[in-house]
Amino acid sequence: MMLRTAIFRTILSRGTSTIFASTNSSARRSTPKSASSYLPSKLQGYRWASGTTAASSANDPAEVESLNALEEGTRLLEEGDVEGAKAAYSQSIKIKKTPSALFNYGVTCYHSKDFSGAIDAWKESIEMQPDSPDAHTNLASAYIMQPLSRPDLALHHLKLASELSPKDAEIAFNLGAVQEAVGNLEEALEQYKLSEQYGVERASVHIRNVSAKILGKKLAEAEAAQKSNS
């Protein structure tokens, strides 16, 4: 895929949502594409997040300088210099803290497997811009990927992301993946069906798999109940 001006692209390693952060005011997204596995082989997608806020002003010199550093970080990432980009985003945050700079800084932390740093950055980004489904989705990914996985926190943030963007096929798919991983099969099935309805074709495979698991569980429960009554 070709990179666009001022857009960061990274393909995350174990099946999490792939996030794009842009300094453009309009959000864009490509066609969803599957990634490799992390628990069951699921979390997926390509996503862009807006890099400016409604309060942005070209009349604010600090914000202009911060935005320049943000764009420099994006340029460096496009060249493959993750550490240079991380430093540029850090500089952007020091000049003027914005949700976009924190968001992008979190992506560089994640890319370098600094999941704690990514979590801290995305949590702070959410504090400043709580209505960002992309930040909640990213944070959920980091909670899954950190050494001591926290699927409970991942579920919390994916549910928030789903509330913010209820017809988002990728979020529904990801929520289904984590629900399945923790054994909430009925909830997983519901989310996979929504994901398929909204356009993720490969969700049909997981609908069949989870349906089979639910049937197997019911048969096992019925057999156990029959034995206990005999």
C-alpha cells in the first residue's frame, strides 16, 4: 500500500488493529484486511485517525511548532526511522501536548514493543479526546499484547469504541475476537455477525467456528446433566 502525505502506517505483529495517524483533519480508511494471530487468529484492520482537533488554530505559534514536529515524526516513520519519529513526537508533546501527538507517540511505542509506554500515551490521549474510537481500539490492543495480558481491560475499551462507532466492522470483529478468547461465546457470535453484516467477509468463518463451539458446549452440558440424573 502506498503511503499518503503525513500519514503513518505500521502493520502490527500479532493480529491487532493496524492504526494510521494523520495530521490531516479528515479521517480516511482503507478496505479491512486480516492480520496474523495473537490468541485466536483474529484482531484485524486498517485504520486512520484524525491528527488535528477542533480546537486547532494556525494562530497559536506553539501549536504550529508542535504540528511541525508531528509532521516530521510522520515523515521519519515513512522512511522507517521509528526511533527518530518517536523523538519527534516526544518533542511535539513537549511543545504543546495534543491528542494527536500522544496518539502517534503511542504507535511508535507499540511498534518498538514498549507496551507500557503505548498504554500511557493512549490513556492520556483518551483523557484529552475521549470520543476517539481509534485510541480506545489501540489501547485494547496494547492491553492484549503486554507481557501480562489484560483481556478485561481490552474488552472495556473495545466496548467503549463500539459505543462510539457502533457500525464499525473492524471494532465489532475485534470485540468478537476478545470475547471468544475469554470464553464469552454468545457475545463473540453476536459481534462476529455484526462484523459480517458491516462488511468483514472473513467473519463468516469465525461465525461457523463459534457456532460449533456453542453447540459442542450445549451437548456436553446435556450429556453431563443426563449422567447426573441416571
